[in-house]
Amino acid sequence: MGCALEGAKITLNEHLDRWFETAMRPRVRTKTFLDYQGMLYRYVRPVLGERVLAALRPLDLQTVYKQMTEGGLSARTVRYAHVLMKCAMQQAVRWRLLLENPADGLKVPQQVRNEMRSLTIEQARALLKAAEGTMYGPVVAIALTTGMRPSEYLGLKWQDINWQQQTVSVVRSIRRLNGKWYFSDTKCSRSRRPVKL
């Protein structure tokens, strides 16, 4: 009973604010943190944010997911919002604000995996020829031939190139945050690697 009473004193918005600041901010990168916040600000908070936390029911969340789908959002976006809500609600259970997680057992749309499409050899050659001699030529060549992510090849510096071994080392990435570009470490340690040129 005490658990339900604690959750009855705050709104979903208040819980999410606390969850983001105490449980999420210390664990994730700034960009990830802002992406998570933005997802819930756009799709969940406008509909359910003022609801009392303890009054939140699985049907409420299922209805939000249905509205997102009917609004033309992808299955991936809906699943992303669900994962965040499930995590936030699980924390509410651990903090003894709720007796059970209202996000458990909900149906979310299946994500369709589209087949990857790549340029043909002729298309790649045409792109390289068009970029040749422009300031974009080296970037296009690196992008086409290495398989690096855009945040990785755009984060390269001259010192990352080993001319003798004909490799380039991925040691950082470039990110955009609050309208500014900055260098950061790669997302995970296994992303740090040499790439053959």
C-alpha cells in the first residue's frame, strides 16, 4: 500500500525528471541523454505527463503507442519510446513508487528490417569521378572504400593516417550537440580500430 501511495503523490513528468537526472544522466553520453529526453517530450509527456504516476495503466501506454503508429511514426520510433518508458517505470518499481511496471507485456509494432542497398561498382566510380578535384573528393573516397560511419570518417585528423601501413585509425568521432560540432571518443571501445586504405 505504501508503494502505491508514494507514486500517488507525483506525476509521470515529475518521475521522468527525477529518473533522467539521477539514473540516466550519469550513465549515458550527453547526446544520448538529450535524444532520450526528446523522445519522451515529443511523444509521451504531452499525452500522459500530467497523470499521477500510480494511476498509469498499461492501456494508457498502449494507447500512446497506437497514436504514434497511426501518426505515421516508424515501428523503430515506437519501440524506442517503449524501451525508455519500460526502463523508467522499472526504476519507479525499484524506488518503490509503483508496485508493478505498467510497461510490461505491452505489444509494440515489429520493426521491419529493410534490405541494405549499396552502390554498384559503376555508380561508385561515377561518384568518385564527380567528387575528384573537389574539396569533397577525399571524404567521398574514404566513405566509399572503408565502410566507416560518417561520424568516424568526418572525425579523422591527419595524425590518424599511417602512410607506411596504408591504414587510418578510428580513435574519435564527431558529434553535433546544441548546434555545435565537437570531437568525442568513439561510442564503444571496440569501435577504435585501424582501417585499411
